[in-house]
Amino acid sequence: MPMDGFTLGLIARELDDAMQGARIDKVTQPEADEILLGLRCPGVSRVLLLSANAGAARAQFTSVKRANPLEPPAFCMLLRKRAAGCRIRRVSQFMGDRILDFVFEGTDELGDPCELTLTCECMGRHSNLILYDQNGRILESARRVPADVSSVRQVLPGLLYERPPMQDKLQRDGLDPAALAARLQGEDGLLRKALARQIMGLSEQTAEELSLYAAGDGEALIDPARLDEVCARVAEWLASAQDRVDPVVYYDESGTPVEICAFPYGTRSHFQMRRFPTISEAMDEYYSVRDDIQRVFQKATAIRHVLRRNIERCEKKLAIRLQTLKDAEHMEEYRIKGELLNASIAQIPRGAKSVSLPNWYDENCALIEIALDESMSPARNAQRYFKLYQKARNAASLAEKQAAESREELSYLEGQLANLEKSADEADLQEIRAELEKLGYVSASRNRRQMKALPQSRPMRFLSSGGREILVGKNNVQNERLTFSAAPTDRWLHAKDMPGSHVILRGPDPDEQSVREAAMLAALYSKGAASSNVPVDMTERRFVKKPSGAKPGFVTFTHQTTFYVTPDADKARALAAPETR
């Protein structure tokens, strides 16, 4: 989305028009960089979202529900103390930049009336939410910026608020075409790049659209002969922007939102488009999915690191145990040498370094060279070989057991890593973390947010071509819940001999196409997702059992039929039930 100064200016007008006289009823902080203000507007209640997320900084009305921590952060507590009950006076953009000021009538520490400003700076990784009083003194911020982080501009309680350094650019409002033409005189190259350099608050996307309108091509070059005409059209386009507001969201071929614009952009005409009544509603459509995915990915990073570290540990242990088994292949040779020495003690001279003896265990009775320790007697040399045999046999027995344990643990961890990638929301993530905590892979979280009771996660839901419901688990807890709550005659599917989701095909006697589609989903949501001809086992749910003491998600089953299918993500998207698309 071109969340530049141009778009923020249009958002500021939308918010200001709707928030005149609004009172702040509620303040929450679902994330460290996100504030929600519950507003009582004339005749309606609204929720204002202010975000300083590096990849999604913005201000908008929202209807999307968000979970809150059990203990509100300090910034939230201060806002509740100073802003709750206050009335919004105005919403304005500062100098056409990516900065919005929310000014409201508040109270000071003594309870006397004063003016407070909550500024939302939408500047990528430097985004911030800053609260300061009428004297410009900072009360608190979402992100504190001490001197060791920035020597140019600190953001700390008690300091005076300073605006970010201004750029030497022309203001959009009331743009003088002659002034723009003077700046572009002598420049060459793409017009859109020059416009982005010279006009405040224009992103490359907006400048490209402006170039299309002013010069007839988003990739037009600067033409000195047409400079006055082009600059006049640029000023006209910017001046009429507010009258053209018609918010749209653009989607790719899979139906995923890829961009929001305040009105249809000619440069985006190759995308599918959907209109919305307000920019805020368009932003809700775009960010509701995007934010969840981004937040889940961020929160999954620590768990992903733990899983990968433990997978690496398991692989090293397994390699050592397999090497032990390989070395143990020589243990029979030790036993044979010991027995041959025992049977030929009288023929072996003391102090010999080696001896060649007929190997009775060979059909040709070929001679075998046996190395000896010259400091030992022949009898003790024989005992040494028996000890080597016993040691190798014991090591092989233990290594075989440990290798099986390592393979089982490795399969479990790889399955959890795959489950992590399927997590769609915080509830999915929390179930994986809780399971890993129980098994000792991660320590119990001290973050109070993680202790909040989240709604039970739900499996992915699909509808087969024949109208049968297909449910796909996203983690081990969900897999067990899904499997053992299914009807006895429902079909249960799982990729053969590899980590993957439990899949339930609802109803008895399914048609062949539904079975094939359920098997394809089982293959897609397994470790074999990138392969072809993936084997998938299917049986009735009544033949699936969980062994006592087994890890979550581990089951045994009988009476299975095996299918070979090729995963197809496009087909899966087509089968997705409407609420899971």
C-alpha cells in the first residue's frame, strides 16, 4: 500500500470528519506498538487503531477484534489516566509528511484542563506513537529512543518533543506549478522518480500514478518541451484528490489482498479490485489477514529457533549412533578371532606381533591374519578380542535403541516445525508452545500476555467437489482433538511415514473424488508437500488408536488403504470453505 504522506493526508480528513467532538471511552494496547482508542462519536461508537508497526504503521477506524494482555503496558496505563474521558479536538497532518496529530482536551497531573497530543509517526522502522502535553513535553511513547540509539533525536519522557528532520520538498497542498517546473528544469530520467524527490509525501506508487495522469505514462521521461503542461496537470491532480476518494483493495489471482489505494489507480488495473465505503474499511480488509500472519510469524521466531536447534542436535546424535552401528559390524570378526586364538594357544609363540590361523568359519578355511599385543600372553590376547566383541555388541544394542529414539524425536520436531508454518493465529501458536513447554523444549513463559486464555484454535476446513466436509489439523493438539472427536465411520487420512496433518473426511461411504481430494490435502499439509506421488494412508476413524504415553499427535492405525497423490496448492485454495479462504 502507498502509505505515504499523500494517502495519510486523505486518511486524516476522513478521521477528522468522523471524530469531531468524539470522547475517548476506552484505551487498550494489544501489542507493544499498537494502541486502540474506543471512541463515543456523535450517534455511534468507533474504535481508532494507531499502529507504529514497522511494516504496517497507520491510523484507521477498525472493527477487527484484538486480544489484550492481562496486564496493560505502562504506555496504555498512562493513556488511560490522562486521555480517558477526553474529547478529540482535531486530527491533522503535519506539513504533508507521514505524521498525524490527534489533539484532545485532557488533564494535567493535578487534574487541571490542558491540551494533549498523541502523534502517530508512520515512518517505517522509525515509526512511533508519542504522547506530549501542551508545552511539548513528552509524557510517554510506544518506543523510547535514547541517545545510544539515535544521537539526532531522542524520544524519552520529560524531553521536549521534536519533529523528525524535514526534507527540502514542495508541499502538495496549493502546489505552485511554476515552482515545480523550476525544480524539474534540468533534471532527466523518469518523471515519477523526479516527482517523488521534489514533492512532499509521494511514494513511488503514487508518483507513478501521477505520472500516468500528467504525462500519459507511468514510465514517462521528463520532457522539457512539455514541462509547464505536465506540472499544471500534477497540481490539478493533487488539488482534486479529495474529491476522487473511492477506496479500493487490489487482489492477486489467489484472492490475497496486495494493495490499498484511496481511489482506483490506472497503474494497478491489471489486479482484481473491490471498492469500500471508507479508507478505514479498505485497510481493515487488507491488514486483518496481513497483520495476523506477520504477528504470528514474529511470535513464532523464537519457537522456530528452538525447534531448529533441537533438530540439529538430534541429527548429530543420530549420526553418531549410526556410526556406532556401522563400527559394530566388525564385532563378529572380534568373536571369531578370539575363538581361533583360544583353540590354537599352544601353537602361538609368546611375544608374537601377529599370527595367521585357518579360519574354520570360512568354507575354504582360508588363513586369517590376527594382530596380537606382544606384551600379553596368547590366552590374554584371546580374552581381549572377546572383550572387544562384548563391548561392540553392547554398544550396538544401545545405539540401535538410541537411534530409534532419535529418529522418533527428529520426526516429532520436524512435524512441529511444519505445524509452526501452518499456524494462522495466536491460538494455534499458543497450543504448539504449550506442548513444547510440557515436553521441556522451551521454558514456561513469564509473559503475562501468553497466560491469557485464548479461544480454542480451529482446524482448516474444506469442501470436496462432492460437497463433503474435509477438516485438516494444524498442530498436534488440534490433530488429536480433530481425530478423536470424529465419527467412527469418518475417513481418517495421513501422509505415510512422514510428519503431517491429520485429515478427516466427514460422513460414511465417500465418493472417490472426495477421497482423492482429501488425500491430496493430507499430502499438501505434510513434509511431502513439495514432492509428487506422495503416499497417503486412509482408514476409518474407528481403527485409529493412541498408544498409552505417546507424544501428542502420535497414533497407530490398521485396515488402511494407501493412495498416491500429488499436492496441489491451487486446488486446495479452490476447495477452501468460504470462512477459511
